[in-house]
Amino acid sequence: MHLTDATWTDVRDFDTDLALLPVGSTEQHGPHAPLGTDFLAAEAVAEAGAEASDHDVAVAPTIPVGVAEEHRQFPGTLWVSEETFRSYVRETVGSLASHGFDRIVVVNGHGGNVDALREVCGTIVRHDDAYAVPFTWFEAVGEHATRMGHGGPLETSLLRHVAPERVREDRMKEATEGAAERWGEWVASVNLAYDSAEFAENGVVGDPSDGDAALGEELLDAAAAALARVLDAVDERDVSRPERRT
Amino acid sequence: MHLTDATWTDVRDFDTDLALLPVGSTEQHGPHAPLGTDFLAAEAVAEAGAEASDHDVAVAPTIPVGVAEEHRQFPGTLWVSEETFRSYVRETVGSLASHGFDRIVVVNGHGGNVDALREVCGTIVRHDDAYAVPFTWFEAVGEHATRMGHGGPLETSLLRHVAPERVREDRMKEATEGAAERWGEWVASVNLAYDSAEFAENGVVGDPSDGDAALGEELLDAAAAALARVLDAVDERDVSRPERRT
Amino acid sequence: MHLTDATWTDVRDFDTDLALLPVGSTEQHGPHAPLGTDFLAAEAVAEAGAEASDHDVAVAPTIPVGVAEEHRQFPGTLWVSEETFRSYVRETVGSLASHGFDRIVVVNGHGGNVDALREVCGTIVRHDDAYAVPFTWFEAVGEHATRMGHGGPLETSLLRHVAPERVREDRMKEATEGAAERWGEWVASVNLAYDSAEFAENGVVGDPSDGDAALGEELLDAAAAALARVLDAVDERDVSRPERRT
Amino acid sequence: MHLTDATWTDVRDFDTDLALLPVGSTEQHGPHAPLGTDFLAAEAVAEAGAEASDHDVAVAPTIPVGVAEEHRQFPGTLWVSEETFRSYVRETVGSLASHGFDRIVVVNGHGGNVDALREVCGTIVRHDDAYAVPFTWFEAVGEHATRMGHGGPLETSLLRHVAPERVREDRMKEATEGAAERWGEWVASVNLAYDSAEFAENGVVGDPSDGDAALGEELLDAAAAALARVLDAVDERDVSRPERRT
Amino acid sequence: MHLTDATWTDVRDFDTDLALLPVGSTEQHGPHAPLGTDFLAAEAVAEAGAEASDHDVAVAPTIPVGVAEEHRQFPGTLWVSEETFRSYVRETVGSLASHGFDRIVVVNGHGGNVDALREVCGTIVRHDDAYAVPFTWFEAVGEHATRMGHGGPLETSLLRHVAPERVREDRMKEATEGAAERWGEWVASVNLAYDSAEFAENGVVGDPSDGDAALGEELLDAAAAALARVLDAVDERDVSRPERRT
Amino acid sequence: MHLTDATWTDVRDFDTDLALLPVGSTEQHGPHAPLGTDFLAAEAVAEAGAEASDHDVAVAPTIPVGVAEEHRQFPGTLWVSEETFRSYVRETVGSLASHGFDRIVVVNGHGGNVDALREVCGTIVRHDDAYAVPFTWFEAVGEHATRMGHGGPLETSLLRHVAPERVREDRMKEATEGAAERWGEWVASVNLAYDSAEFAENGVVGDPSDGDAALGEELLDAAAAALARVLDAVDERDVSRPERRT
């Protein structure tokens, strides 16, 4: 059930404690992929995961602006502070929980959101009346995960599957040639860079031409299956907190 | 230009300082209209207004969750605190302004957001590097504005025009019969009620059957024309702050 | 009972749950009316309302500085942020409630405070242990309300009745000639102005000479009667929150 | 010049950078003295100090509610958190400074405000565009200061001089007999008590009968003279911050 | 028991509700004494006090950076805001209390921390699940307390006893000659100075040569004995809050 | 140079812009290792790294309490919220920078601090006047990093080298037998656990007996060498932020 499409009476009659909250970002993804890439991905994975699951699941609307200050030098990138992002997620989850959707998977499409989501879900679990856990789709696609990059093979392939009209195929050569090979500038395990403009000429990391719609479909299926497994586990889990060790 | 569809290079090559930021809400709108009504309305009006305008305008993604705690007793209603909402809007506007979109109209679909948007836009204008002004579509439709209600004739008619499949026409009798006549409980100019569940049995205020798709089209056109006039005015306005009176 | 005059033992022996919290502002009111106009009005209305009521009512001291940044270009205007104002009011109300005064009417003398008071009273009602409602005197004077302005006929008349020595009658011509006709600069239902110095040459809106002490007395009586009705309603009201709709 | 009485044009024509901001509290002062004692004292001292000074001085309205949670067990005591109190003072001072009153003496009538005022004035001096310093009247009355107590000889005497009708002389025996001898419960320089109800049966510390209106006049004169000396010093002082030691 | 040395199983088996939380500062103490003077003093006094006490006491690690912005012009001085300092102390105390150490003495080595500690301990006692009280060692050494200064006779003597290698005896003449006689610049009971660089040429107040290791030992013994008495009192005290006066 | 040992005049005469800020935690490390393990490790690595570096480096005092709520069920664990921790680090770094130490490596001993440090260092680099980067020692020891665990082979070995008296060798069998094999409870790339008590019976992850003092020495040398390389890179790096892409 998509909450935005449902009426309150529909929700009243829908009996589950499981919900998905998709979270995207609006940020540069190179000259070939749209600013809304992470939004599209989070929404597509949430949709596919809800379908792949045996459980009834409520799907909340997608949060469009996240933690993306690292891309601020690239025109069109939008962001809020991590603190504001956490508050926005925490309170939205709180309102879901007030209606009985108190086991929530936050379906995340953006690497920059990962730390903030882990923190805020921990806060929710320990201090609020809900259990929440973040699921970042590209961490859950098996070996493919190592090729993530940014606007690279995975994200571009996924777009080719779910929104091919949004990919500027005619700029693929430009996108590939200006791409960085890895995220960050590393010395002895430390990333010295904070802004992607420090190391990515055109904002791309990884080769966006290295994958196609078929790979995109495979990725979406893998992410949806993984999300369905997470929903199973969240449904069954004893989410009470442990007793103090005595 | 819709930012979510554009690449950063598209934005770089797009020369305007005008942007629209649609802001909705996910909240009960009676048994006949979806929780996403305000989201749909804000997005449709922003789209139509951008088209009606002679200016180049960037359209940001729609913020889906707003100030709707007043509907919390109705299942499915989502909300954040006014403080968090203001921060989310302020920082999103700040990131728009960092790219040169520093004259922003916040296109609002929800009455509960009005005060918070007026406050945060004032803060932005006085203390940040942008000019922003809220535009609430149903305040800008002339005499129709007096019939606003909640999930009532105006919103339902607009939906019939822009998303007729989302209106449960088969529940219209139920929606109408359970509707309240006015918003709030008033004594001597004071509204004593804080939650819509105090005065609206099924969440509806006004008669949702009193209007059709044709009225919806008229409302959308009126709102779009009004928004275009606001864009003209914002484009031309001297937005510098006055000097201290001496 | 005025709290500032009472001892704690007097309060202990005073049996009511009703209190008034007057809230003013210190801000420009044109060349003819004092910066303390809203303070004087709030205090006078609270006093008159308490007398007009059949109930025992505690009257708290008047908060002197409110939300008036919109007048900052005019010398002498004092203000705090809306956030600080809300915290100050919320915590003061909380301390009233801790002593059993848990049904509070905030008697407001300033338009700039209205939104912040509505927000904070909603927060108090939903999340704290008290019921509070804002009462803005010039909204409760029937048809006169439409002529409010700023430092205009209503406020000046009220002052002529309650504090005539504070009105500079010798500057009335100057005040009238420099006055604006309406508050704000409007395009398609949107006020484009944020600071009163954008549209009010001498800070006045409306004609301050259009009213006298007799009108002032009428206004005070009307506001006091309205406030008494609100106290009746607050006294009787079931202030518990509604159940979730199921 | 009292700001509340002045118009903005009066303030415009008033040429000084000195202002007084009186700060009181609304809190129990025993069975014989009103909750507004600290408010009355701060206002009276500010008034007398401004008169005693050779300088032109703007006097702001008195802040009525301060840091008084320590008296919360006594009915009628009002308070805000120290954080909110500091914000309210800081922003009020900021608005004073925006009009050129950027050398401010905060005239304080309440011991519980002392620490918060020292902190916030330090913040203002180091980080804002003003110089501010707190002046607590009963610390500036020479040897009398040692007898301060609470609702004791000094405060009661001052009231007998400035507002004798507010002192319940008929309860003086009760006030005296229930009074504590000292503030707090001390072990090895540490005060173990946090609430006055832990050590003061009727809220009084010190003997309120040990002083009369003549003493009150002497105290007021001494405080006013001290405040005038502080104004002289603040007027002359180089308030720029020192250079870093190199 | 020092918490940093203990394992969690040791703590589990340690049966007491008493804990010490030493709090220092890292700040200039003249040319002869180290920046860590207050840290060393707080730690030494906590250690000695725990030994002098008959009670089992847990000793937490020492907080190294406190409220020292007043010394910011002197190189090497570290500080956080009072708000951050209070949060850090409050939450650390909260975690101690969660393990049953809910009667805490905060052992303080720095005058600049005093007000913030009094405030935060009051907040803890009134609103959290613990009793906490600050103990500032140099206030608890009897008549010596009047000679405190800064980097002066007391602190330097204490260092000569507990860490003589940290005192630059060869700079004592320089330290003494540049020392100020008193803390601050006072007019009519008001300290007009906010930064120590306004009145202390080399950062020293008082004569650091006026005391030796023997005095240091005497001071440490006196402080330890005082702290032991405070622990006795805290152990025995009824720390419940008083009832409201009715 | 250790700041706590230096005088302000020593710091004045010390010419470098490099500083280390060690950050630990006080938290359970199983039945065999002390609560202060992370503190000891951070301090030892900072010390060794400063020695291994060719640069002059200031070493700040070690922050003792960090982000460790995940271990709260184990007695003795101390923690502050991530928000407070970030503020404490940010402001401490700000004070370092005010003295010219504006290239800072935060030497971290605790996994729970990693996300918060990355966030706060990003905030510092983008918005404050300093460059800061976190260095977590166990991420910088090459292949050993994969065996980290908690209170496991790496930390226990390091302790055996730097503080062998703190390791309870007699409890090693107990520690090993109750240890978990991995951190967390994972399904499809998602860790469903938030508290270590959910998956670690005695708080240990990994085999603490699998390593000795020789390994500890090797780890310390590797971490120190890595830290020296990071200092080289930080010293040379152009830390200005990139221009906006145009």
C-alpha cells in the first residue's frame, strides 16, 4: 500500500506493522544521469521490495533531499544538514509508528545518507516507540557492491532499467572520460577529501558505460530480494532491548 | 526545468534565478481523497505555474511531509514538528540559492504549513542569501478561496481534474454526510480546537461533492495564472532590505 | 488576582485553574504612539477581561518583548526570535500549570505574535500538561477588526481611553499623512514585503485620527466581553485529546 | 528615556549608546512580600540609577520571568529554563544594540539570575556587537550586602520604601518565625540543597522585620549611586577585546 | 575504583552508589605552570578524596576541556561553550547513574566551570535520575581560599606537591613580576572585564612564589578531607525533592 | 609537545600548525580488558605517531567519553550522545585552530566514534577555520584490520604491549569462551542489532588470546607509521575548498 494513494480509512483497514520509508537525494550524478537518480532508485527498490515480500507493507512517500553537501560544488545539488535530515527522518518514522507501523525499513538510495540513517535509527530503537533499520540498496547486491562508484556502472544500469529516458546516452563518452576511478583521496586508510569536486572532475566515479539495462534488472531483483529478506527478519525479530548485564 | 530530471551540466547551462519549491503534506483528506492530496496539488500547481510563466524557472522536488500533527488521530497522517519542517525548507532553499536560484517561490498545498512557511521565508529573506515567498494555491483562486474546507469542494475538484483515479467517487456520500461545515470550534474569534478530530467526524470539512473536474481545471488555471504573476513580481522586485530609519 | 502583587500564600489559597498571560511587544507604532502600545493594550484587556469574567482568574505579569523583527528598521523596536519567544511562553505557561493554573488564555496585543502563539499553544495542548489558547484582542472586536492597521484607528483609540497621556496628539497630522493604507505589498494573495519599512513610511498603517477615546472604551469593553466568553468556554471545555480514529 | 513610553521618532532623536535592561523574577518571597518583589526592585533601581546618572540612558521594559525553578514548590512562582532566559536576554540586548544602544547594563533584582546573566553577557561581549554587564542591586549596597537573605531585611525594607502597600505587615510575625537563617545547606563549602523548600519553611531567609522604609531608601540610594558609577565606567571603557598574546 | 582501570565485570561486582567525576580545564596558568594545571589538581583531589573516604567510590575519567574562553588570548588554552560543557557533563553523569552510581560529586579544578556545574547539577537533580553536586577544591581549603588567584600561590603550591616537575621554577621571577593582584576590574561590585588578558599581563593572578610543596600537601589534605565529608553527606542525604507547599 | 604539560609561553614559541587530538571511550571491553582500553590506545598511538613524525606536532589531552551507548547494558560504560560528542570535538578543535593549530588529526581509538568524527570533521572543514581529519588506529594496520572485533586480538595485544598490567590474563579463558565471532546480526547486508548485548554474551568479539605483546608492538608501530604518513599528507595538502563547477 502506498500511503500517498491511500485514504485514512484504507490505512485504518490495513493490518500490518511493517512500513518502508524510501529516502533519496537530489544531487549531481555526472553529465549523463539526473540529479534525481538516488530518489528514483530508492523508490524503485522500495516498490520492488514490497512486491517481492510476502508481507503486507505500507510504503511512505520518498524523502527527496538528503545529506549531499559533499557535492555542493556541482550545480543543482540540494542538501540539508545531517542534523536536520535526522530530525526529519526521526519524526516521520515517529508518525508512522503512531499508527501502528512500528517496524520500519528505511530504503536508502544514497551513500551520503548512510551514517546519518544508522545514527537516527539507533536513536529511534533505543529511545522512541519503534524499530527502524536502514537498508541501502547498493550494499545488498552481492559482489556487484564493490563496483558502486558514483553515477557509475551500478546506478547507471539501474536507471537504464527503470527510467531509461532519464539517461543521456549521448553524453556517455564525456561521462566516462571525466570519471574518477575511486571515491576519495586516501592516505593510510584516511580519506583526505571531503568534497567530491576534490577528486571527481565531472562528478562521476566508476565507468557508467560498464553495464546495461539487463544488469539494471538484475540489480533491482537482487535488491528487492534482499529487502524482502530484511522484511522477513524485521517482522520476526524480538526488538525489545536487552536487560542490563548483572 | 525539473531539477530531478536534469543533470548538473543542464543546471549549469540554465540561466535564471527563479525556482519553485513545491511543499505538500501526507495527511488524511477524508474517506474519499488520498493522503497525498496536498502533495499532488502542490506539484500540479507548480508545474502549471512554471508553464504559465514567461520566465525560465527551476522546479525542485516536492517535500512530502509537513506540518500535519493536527490530523494525527487519523491513520496514515504523517508529520514533522514545525521546527524541523522550517529547518528542512530553509536549508533546501539555501542549497538552491548556492547555485544562483536565489528568488524562490515555495508552492504550498497545505493550510497547516502556512504559518511555518511565512516564518521561515522571513528568516531566509532577513538572514540568508536568498529571497523566498510562500504561495498557497487555494488562497490564490479568487472568490473560490472562501470554500476551501478540508478534503472539500476545492481539493476534491482539483483532484478530479489532475488525478481522477485517486478520488473514491463511490465513497462520496459517506464523505459528504460525515463532513463538518467549518474548520474549528470558535468562541469570540478564538478557535478552541487543535486537532481536526475534535470537530470533523470523518476528517472532511465542506462538501466534496460540490464541484467537478471542470471546476478543478478552473482552479488549476487560476492558481497557475496567479503563480505566474507572483513569479513576475518576484523577478522584478528589489529584494534588498530597507535602510534603518534615521 | 495579579500574581505579581500576591504572595505565595495568597496563591495557595486561591482556588482556580484559570489564568491569563498578557503578551505585548515593544515596537514602533508611528510618531504618535509609544513603543509600549501593545504591552499597554494586552495588559488593559487582560485586566478588563478578568473583571468582566464571573470566574476567579490569575493574571500573570506581561511579557514585554515579542516577535517584532518586522519593525527592526524603526529605532527602539525590540524583538526576540520566534523560537525564543515560543520557549519563553511555553515555559512560563508550564510553571503556571505546575501550580494548578492549567487552563490559560494568552492575551495578546500584537499581530506579529499571532502565529507563534498559535504554534506554541498547540504544542502545549498536545505535549504538555496544560490547555492554552491565544486571544488577540483586536480580532475580537467584531466589525472593527477590519480597520486594525498598525498604530491606526483601533490602537490609537484604545490608548486614548486607557493611557491618553501617552498619545502625542500634536503629531497626529504627521502620523496620518505618512500612514500607509494597508499592511504589506500584495500580488495574487501573496505579501511580498517582510519589513514594515518596505511599505509604511512612518510606520503607521491606517488613519490614527479616525477614532477617539469613546471608541477606545467601546473596543476595550468589546474585547473584555469577548475574553470573558472565552474564559467561560475554556473553563467548561473538555480539553482531553481525541482518541485515534479506529 | 523609558522605551515603552517613547515613540520611535523620540528614540531616533535620542543620542546615547547607554541602556539599562531591568530583569526581575516572579517568585515567592515569603508570606509577607509579593511574588513581584524582584521585578519591583529591578525597576526601581533602574529608574533611580538612570536619574542619578549624568548620562542620557535608555531604559528598556522589565523582563518579568527569570531563573526561579529553585522556588518551584511555592505556589505562584514562575520560571523559565536558564537557556531560554539567556536567549531572551541576549536577543533583547541584540535588538537594543541594533539601534545604537550598544553599551548595556542589565539591572538585576534576583540572585537566581546572576550566573545566567554573567554567562550571557560574556557571550554578548565576545561574540555579538555589544558590550553588556550585569548589575545586581543587592551586591552593590556595601556592607548591607551580607544581610541579603531572601524576602529578608533588605528586600522587605526596599519594598517598604518603594511600594509599602505591597508588604503584608500583618504577617510579619509569621514571616519572621518561619524564616531560615541562611540560604542553603552547606557541608565543606558545598551547598547540598537545590530547592529553597529544602531549607526554608515559609520561603524566607533572614529576618524581614529587621529594617524599615528608611533603610529601604538608603539601599535604593546606594544602589542608584553604584549604578551611576557603573554607567560612568561603561561609558568610558575601551570595550574592544584584547589581542592574542604573541 | 578507577573506572578506566576496571573491567565491566569489576564494576558489576562493586557495590556503591557513590562516584566522583573529576573535571579540569586546559588553559594558561602563567609562564611557570602547565596548561593542564586544573586537570592535574582535579584528578589529584579526587584520588586523595576517594582514599580519605570510608566509602567505596567509583572514580570516572577526568574531563579535560572546560569553560575557559576567558583565557582564549593566551596560546594553548582550549575551551568549549558552556552549553556543550553542560551537555557533556550531564550525559556522562547520566551514564554513571544508569549503572547505579547515582550520587555523584563532580570534583572541579577550575573557577570558570563553577557556574556551569552548579546549573547542570541542578538540572540533573531536578529532572534526571541522579543526585549530583559540584565540589571545587580551592573553595574547600578554609582560609586559604581567599588567596586563590590564578596560577597563584595555591595552585602553584599544589603542583609543587603533586607534580613538581611540571613547575618551571626558573621562570618564577617572571611569573611573579607580571602577575596581577586581583581577578577582574571592578566598579561598584561589577567586574567589567571578561577576558583575563584585560587585566593579567602574563595570565597570573596572585604571587606564585608565595607557597611551597608543604603548603601544597596541606591544601591537598584539606581538600581531600573536605571531599570525604561531602561524600559522607551525599551518602546519607535524602535526595528526594520536596513536596509542593500546600 | 603535550599541551597539558606546556605553558602558554611554550605554546607561543612552538611553531607548527599540526595538532593531534586523541579521542577514546570508556566502555566495556570484556571481562579481561579495562573500560579505558580505547583511551589508552588513542593516547599511545598519538604519542607514538607524534614521535614517528618528522614534524613538530602539538598533542592535545585525550577526550575520555565518546559514543558508546551501544554498550550501555554493560556496567561502567560511559557515553554521551553523538550530537554532544560532535559539539565537544568541534569546539575543542576550534580552540586549537584559534592558536594556529589549524591542521588537526583526530586520533581515534573507538569504532563507535567513527561516523560522528567523519561528520564533525566535514563540518569543520567546510564551515570553520580549520582542516581536520579522523584517524582510527585499527583501520590503519594493514591486513590486521580485518581481525579487529571488540576487546579481541588487536586491542588486547596492543594493551599487552603498552599497559600489560591492565590485562586480566587470568580471565582469558572466560573472555575467549564467551566471545562472539562477529560484530552484529546481519541479514542481507543489514545489521539488525543496535546494542552489543544483543549478540555478545560477555561483550567480547573475536578471540583475545590470539595475539601477544609482540603483535601489540607491531600494531603500534604500524599505526604510528601510518599516522606519520597522514601528518605528512595533512601538512602538504591544499586544504582550500574547490570552486563551484561552472
